[in-house]
Amino acid sequence: MEVGQMQRTWVEYTKSLFMEGFLDGQFTQLQLLQDESNPDFVVEVVSLFFEDSERLLNDLTRALDQQSVDFKRVDAHVHQLKGSSSSIGAQRVKNACIAFRSFCEQQNSEACLKCLQQVKQEYYLVKNKLETLIRLEQQIVAAGGSVPMEELSF
Amino acid sequence: MEEEEEQQKHEQASACDSNGTPIHVLAVDDCFVDRKIVGKLLEKASFKVTSADSGKKALEILGFSQDKVEKSSYNDQKIDIILTDYCMPEMNGYDLLMAVKGNSNVKSIPVVIISSEYDPQRISRCLANGAEDFLRKPLQHKDLQKLRSYVKPSAPVPKTGTKRKVMLELIPESGTAETRPRIAGVAVA
């Protein structure tokens, strides 16, 4: 695929991620922070987010598996995940976390388990999307092109 | 996009004190993702950044030493402003604020709290106890200009035509931050 085609694919794919609510303006903020002095900034932050999130999802699974669920602990983990997903612009994960927290407050185990499934689903979806996006960007750069950020006005 | 870049350039030019030295921010947050993002946001706007992953670490950086035999030198890293997350385990942002404002060696360093949650009681309590401001996460470019405005100049500068002037008239001779009255929810410009 030639560079121009790859760039057009990148623009369309990025736009779709925003339109479908996977990402919000905070992700654009991250992209704007990337520059020549730190050309891998977005990849680094996103990788940290993946590590952090998977650790939290494991902690949540364990916490909800206990005989007597410590809802304060569960809420603390969800709060963290809500925070980091908000910081990178993973809007659907953030929204799923907001719903999750309300059930933690109600101390509703069954609802919390359903929320955990929902959060996991949203997380793995956005992880897949971000990995695809990053791969596209790396292909563009490897082919000698640049990521056309300026095309993203909508 | 162009507007954002223009705003960034403006802020790059302004993140220095009156001597042209970059403002040194101590950024405290237990979340690695947030530390990285806030650190980059500040650096890109030409602030100097030191990061800490806990209130305890922040106090160590400020010179609070557990070793009471050896006299620690407070703020030898010359922190100009502390930007701390509220929700942190063990020592939260409020606890850090109180520790800083309770120590005469460092209490003049402005403290700004950031949080992902809007809790009016939490905000009032922080502002009433000496926090300069309480900002919402995620931090935006427009918030950085506020940080610049909270950094005290090295020589006292009379302020006119702002809310701060009214506040100054009520401060006793010693100028201690904790006696300055605060209106909850009002950030001094």
C-alpha cells in the first residue's frame, strides 16, 4: 500500500474511533503532546495504560470473587481505572467505570460482576482499536510518510 | 488544531518567572499514566517538572527528613509550586497540603489540587486550608496559565485591580497563607 493510501486509511480509521465514541478529545490532546523530542509519546502512554488496566482488571476479578466482597476496595480499583481511561481518552471504558461505581456504592455484587464484564469488553475493544491505529502509524512512518494530524478537523 | 498549537506556543513563552527561569513544578500523582501525561504537558509548556508517586515521596523531595539527627535542607530543589492529585493511597492531596502548610519552611509554596471528581465539600476544605486552586482532571492547556499566576514573585509586587488586592489587605504583617480568608470555590486570578 502506498503512503497516501495508508494516510487516508489512518484518517478514516481515527475519525471512526471518535464517531463511535471509543476515543474522545483527550486522546487528541495526547497526540498533540507528541513531538520530535518524544516521537513515541502516545505509544508509551498507551502501553502504560494497557499494563495498568490489565493489572486493575485482574485485581477486580479477584476482589469480586471473594466470599465477602470488599466494595471499598473494588470501588478504589474502578476509580483508578476510570481515571486512567479518562486521561487517555478511552471514553467508553471511562463511562463503563462510572456505571460500575454506582453499583459499588449500592454494594450490589451481581450488578458489579456484570459491570466488570462490560468494562472488560470495552477495554479489550479499545485496546484492539488502539493497537490497530498504532500499527497504521508505524507503517506510515516506516514508508517515509508522516501521520496527517492536520486532517483530523471535525 | 492550529488554535491548539498557537495556545501551546503562547504558554511555552510564559512558563518562566520574572527572571526567565522555568517554573519548577512538583507533580504528585500515584497513577503512572497521569504522571507521564501531566509531566509532558508541563514540559511542553516549558515548566521544569519533578514527579513524585506519593505524598510521602513529595515531602522527601521538599526536604522533610525522617532522620531528625541530620538537619534536612528544605526545598533545596527550589520547587516553585506543588501540583498534587487528591485521591492517593495513604497520604492524599489534602494530607499533603496540610503537611506543607503546617511547616514554616515550605508553607509559602503554592499548592494546587487536581481531581477527577467534583466534590464541593472536598474543594471547600482544600481552598479553606491554603490550596490556591482545585482543578479538574484531565488537566488542560488553559489550566497551565493559572499555575503560572499562582507562583509567588521573589520580591513582593503590589497587586492592583484584582480580587487578590482585597485578600492582601486582610493579611497580617507576617503574610502567612493560613490566615488568608478563602471563599470556597473562588480561584484568585
